[in-house]
Amino acid sequence: MKIIGMRIYPLTLRFGYVIKESFGAVGKEEKNVLLQLFTDDDIYGLGEATTLGPTYSSESQGTVIDLITNYFYPQALEGEDPFNIDNIVYKMDKITFGHSIAKTCCDMAVHDIMGKALGIPLYKLIGGKFTDKIPLRYGVGSGTPQQMFDMAKRGIDAGYTAIKMKCGLNPKEEIECVAAVREAIGPENHIGIDINQVFTAEEAILWIKQVEKYGILYVEQPVPKHDIRSLKRVRDNVDTPIGACEAGYSIEDVMKILIADACDFLHFKVARSGGFYRGKQIVHMTRAAGVSVMGSTQLGMGVELAAMAHFAVSNRCLGHKPYVAQGYGGGLLNLYDVVDTLDIKDDIITPTPVIDKGFLTVPEGPGLGVSINPEGIARWQGAPCIELGKVY
């Protein structure tokens, strides 16, 4: 079996619930990429790239399309056996340093092909499964205390047992927001806080000490991603577990964090870290260093959600307490402004992976377990397709 063609669908998304974060608003207009790889065995694979723009990831829809069409496809994918994943990853890494979201898109599609060729769900290729469904946390963007109270309660009422709240935009008022969210969800449910890099070490230490009385579970990426020394300073001076997120894109990034002993956990997004092949290496390297791992997504649509479900159920270490609730599905939930995926009809794929009562269920079909949905493509496609090689 050989890869013989590719099609790219440029997507433009406008979220029903725009997420306010310390670095800006997510969801006003997000430009994603859907990749379809074709083989000479009449099997195609799907991959999705969600960059959140160059301010966040240093990648964009444009860079992803350029790299795949002009470099990865002709030099690493075309004519290659999809099962030669090590060679494909090696060639993509040789072509360019970084750009792990574009690489993830290709890795995802190749793994989808492998699962479909064998007639098995993708999770069976990458470790099997320890559970059928994954508990999720509900995301709340930065806002007033009342707004965050209402959103947090909405999530808990829908069956979620953990809230992830965005802070750092208005730090003084957000102390009251943490108190409001704790009041909304009660003492038994978890609160995680994502700062998105906005504090200095001194600011982070002072702010975290003021909110610790509300029983927060963790604080994620309080300082700029390049400043590993400050991340460690924060970790060493507060009682709350401190996580690395944007600081840990690649396997090399994560290794630097682990060597510095700079965090208590890694907030890991396989969708921006190179895909399943590199993702497995990163997760188990991190656990071997005695650091916990939490999973999350890049706010993509159904392809990314299906991929994350397969990755999550195949990694027992992602289910370790206290970091049980994972951050999958925020893209679709915020895109449609819903608490579950049961009524979504125009996702870019079908069937849309099921999120219900705070849990994500892994698809059981071959590969990712999803197929192209023409109705969804028609709604979300933002520019003409790009095709190379033989497509069908």
C-alpha cells in the first residue's frame, strides 16, 4: 500500500462561545486545516491541524498548508507505505525543525490509514484501551465573577466534575472569580486554572497564594513558555501543583523542562506535539521522570476529538489521580456553545465523537472511526481545496 494523493480543506470557524484568555480571544475566527491522504488501496486517512494562530503557536493555516503541500507530501508522504511511520516522522523532522502542528496533521492521517487497513480502531495500534470513556473538565473563559459562576455551574449541572478556568486577564478581579467558581461547583468538584503565560514569577507566586484557600487543583503555565527558570521558581514557592503547557510542545522542549525539574505535571496536547508517534514517547518519558500528565486538545473539530479519544484511552497514565478529568472536546463545545455533542449534525466528519454527561466515548470504527461529512465541509470550508497526486 502506498500514499498516492492528498486533499486539503482550509476551514474557517467562528465559535458560538468566544473564550477570553490573557493573550486574546479564541474563537472569533479560527482557521484550521483538514487533511485527507489517499492510498492505492482505496483507503483514505484524515488529519486536522488547529494552530490557534501564530501568536499562540507560531504556526498558522498558511504555514501548515505550505509545509504539507510543498514539503511533507512530496518529500515524506508521496509513494510511502503508511506503516513506515518512523521513516515518515524522520523525514518530516529532517525537512524542518518545529512546526509540530503541521506534523501532527500528517501523523494523524497516516495512523487513520493504518487502522482502516487493518480493520481495527486506532487505539489498538497504539496501546489498546483501559477504559471506554474519559472524564472531562468544562472550560470557562475569563470574565466577571458572575459570568464565570454561571458558566461553571452550567458545566457541573451537565455532569462535569471539574472546571478549567482562564485567568490572567484581570488578576485582581479574578481572585473573586475563583471564589465565585468554587461557590458555583461546591467543595467536591475540582478547579484548575490556566494563566497562559502572562505573569512574572513574582506575580504568579503572590496571586496563587491568594487563591489557594479556594482549594484549586493546579495552575497551568503561569509564566512565559521560554522562561523555564521562572516556572521552577513558581513551583518551588507555592503549595499548588504547577503545570507546563505552552512550554512543552516538542519532545525536546519537554526534556528541557524535566531536566530542570520545573513542573509538577505536563499539560500535554498530542495535537500540537507531532502526533501519536511522538506523543507516546513524550507521555511515557514524562511519567518515567515522575511527572504527571494531563491531556487536552487544540480546540479542533471532530477529527481532532476522535484522535484525542483514541490517544487518551490508550494511555493508562493519563487516568492517574488526581489528574483524572481531561481537556478534550472544547473545540466543538465552544464552536456550537453546547455542553455535549449529541445534537451536532454538521461537524466536518461523521459520526461526531460522543461527549455526554461530562464523558468522551472513544469511537469503535476502523482507524479514527470517522468519515468525511460533506454537509459539514460545506458549512466550514473557508477556501477552495488543494489537491496533489491521485484523489477520489
